[in-house]
Amino acid sequence: MTLTDILPSLRTSIPPRLEPGIWPVTAHPASGRDVVIGAVRLTEIVRKYRTPTYVLDEEDVRSRCRAYRHAFYEGEVAYAGKAFLNRAMAHWVDDEALSLDVCSAGELAVAASVDFPADRIILHGNVKTPKDLDVAMGYGVGRIVLDSLTEIPRIAAWTGIRQRVLIRVTPNVDIGGLAAVTTGVNDQKFGLPLADGIALEAARRVIVQPGLELTGLHCHLGSQVAESHVYEVAVTRLMDLVAEIRQRYGVSLGELNIGGGHAIPYQAGDEAMDIVSLADRLRWLVRDRSRALRIPAPRITVEPGRAIVGRSMVAAYRINTIKRTPGGRTFVALDGGMSDNIRPALYGAHYLVRMVGRPTTAPDEIVTVVGRHCEAGDVLARDVPLPADLRPGDILAMPAAGAYQLSMASNYNGALRPAVVAVHGGMARVVTRRETEEDLLARDIAL
Ligand SMILES: *Cc1c(COP(=O)(O)O)cnc(C)c1O
């Protein structure tokens, strides 16, 4: 029993605390059960910009970029744009001296629109269309990560330039997570396996191409990894291959890009990757192994996406209806859903939900928070505690909404994709405007 259980009236005066490590760095609770982010009240943002709106804390993004640069001071940090990319984001990432991963001409267009330096851009993807390659090589991207043998002669033959490339290796390291986000094992579509000498053969084919310069190896193990051990295993395996390539072909590779996948917490008790300890361990391992293998120590590149942007956003919705079923379940339905957050439906992801903007003394009740879409699977949070006096019109906030939500958003059911409102030092501004019906009609050609 807590003090607020004994004295319910305290609940109105003491705003419930925010779960540590899950909300943006500048977020704190305020009177009226409000949440302040970037020194702006969430209720004020919702009143002005309506719902659903994604509130983006600039300081959160910048501080995570700095923490990575600090931890990996000898290496390189590339933000994986697929987690979330708009011009504001690309600008901040550039400003904080990170590199940028893109995987299409579309993502590259966003980067190019803010003049992101080409030499700090890395092109990824298991499918790079002729257009992707034209745009990327026209822009002069620093590195292209090769994902198949088919790509080698194709990229080598592209125009007159000598393109720097990495080979994406499949080190067969299992992160023990969901199959949908496990990308370092042999039985999935990405990369060239170490097994059967396939990655070594890829290196040979790249080295003999005058149009290509092999600068290093790449791997990406998967997502939501909290354990540094799997990266150590991958680095050990990649370094053995670096030594073998040097011995056979006399080529020294200067870079090991070990991808992203660093875990962030979504709920209390979830584990996060400790990036300082990861960086330290990898530094020691690379020193140790390069001495043992008698090769120059390669530089480490990491590619965090979620760990940079995941905690920077809070999704704000309004409750539209509340329904109690005979089975005893209460469904709280919002004005967004799987069109702006597919992760619960796609991966069974779990989220925290908080009622914001109205004091209450009601005890919590277990409810299921659902969206507005025509699918029974359109559930945002199953069996979560919310105040029992919840009513239509109340605001619900979901933290850790920055990664793989808006970048996977759709227009399902004609939903309009939400606005992104950036906050910083008491100022709020729209950095991606809400979609309109005109946007939907703009690419639909009338008969
Ligand atoms: C998705 C991806 C990342 C980023 O993954 P996070 O889990 O967001 O850190 C990095 N590198 C590559 C090649 C990826 O495909």
C-alpha cells in the first residue's frame, strides 16, 4: 500500500512519476496530470495540433547522438534512417557529426534535401534498384554495402567511378529474439554467409573489380539486443575473415561495421544496451584479436536506429469510445492505431500508456487500448492499467514511439498520417505536417 492509496486526494496533487528511461530525456510530470516535454505541456500541443500527434524531443535525439559519439570515439556512428527519417532528423544527425544509413532513393532524397555530406552516407539493402544505385552513386555516397554476389558486377560496372564498398557478412550469430528481426543467421534473406566460404568468395570477386574498393566488412545481427556478447562473437568471426582476406589476397580491410540493434526499454523492467560498456569491450577485443592475428586493428562502425530515436517521441491520442464486453474486458478506442503503430500487430510489441491532462483520484483498472482500424488485431496495448474513470475525450500518451512507427505508417482505412511536432526549450513546431485528404487524392488519378 502506498501513501496515495491511504490518502487518495494526494493523487491529484502529486502527479504520478514518469517511468525512468522510457520517456524523452527532458520529460517530466506537471500539475493537472500533464507531461512536459522540451519545456512544452503535452496538453497544449494536443490542443493546438490535435491528435494523433507525435511529439519529438530534439534534445533527446541530440543527447543520444552525443552519447554514441562519446562511447565510440575511435569509431564511426551511423544513424539507421529507416527507424525514422524526416528533414529535421537528418539535419540533427548531420549537426551531431553522425553518419547516415539509407536504403532507398527515397531516404536519400530526404538526406540530400538537407545537403547531408555524401561521404558520411552508407547505402544498404538486399534490393537496390537501378534507380537507387543511380541516385546513390550520382550523389557520391561514401559506401555501399553489398548484400549478394549478383550485385558485385552490377555495381562495378556503374559509371566510371571507383566505389567504396563493404560486404555484408552473415556470421551465423543468433540473438535469441523474434525471427522477424533476426538477421545474422544463415537461414534468412540478408548477407553473404561465412559458411561454405561464400563471404570469402564475395571478397575475391570484389577485389578483382577495378571499379570497386573493398574497405571493410559489415554485419547486422537483428534488433532489441541488450547483450554485448553476441557482438563480440560476430566481431571475432569477422576478424578471422579479415585476416584470411589479407593472407590470401594481400588486402587489409580498415573497417568493421557491426550494424545496429541496440535494445531500448519500452516498459519498466525491459533491458537496455549499455553502449559505454559495449564500446569498451569491443575496443579491447579488436586490440586483442588484431595482435593475435597480426593484422592492423580495424575501426568499428555501429548503426543504431532505435537507440537514437526510439525514446525521443511520445504518441498522443484522444479516446474516442469506451466499450465493456460481456467477457469483462474494457476496450478503450483511440483516434489512431495500426496505421501509425504497426509494431504490436507485427511483432507483439508492448507499450506503456498514460492518461494525461486531467487530475483523477480513481484507482487503476485493467483495459485494452485499441485503434480505429477495421481489424480485430488493431490493438495498441493489451491489459494495461489506466484510471477507472477514463472517458471519451481524454488524452492518452504512449512513450518510446520514435522508432519503426511513423516510418512504417500507412493510410489504411484512409487514415491520415499524424503530424510530428518537435519541441525544444519551450518552443513547439511542426516538422512533418499531418496528412490531408488532398494528399490522399493527389496521387489518385481521376477517371
Ligand atoms: C535496421 C538496421 C539497423 C538499425 O537497427 P536498430 O534496431 O534500429 O538499431 C542498422 N543497420 C542495418 C543494416 C539495419 O538493417
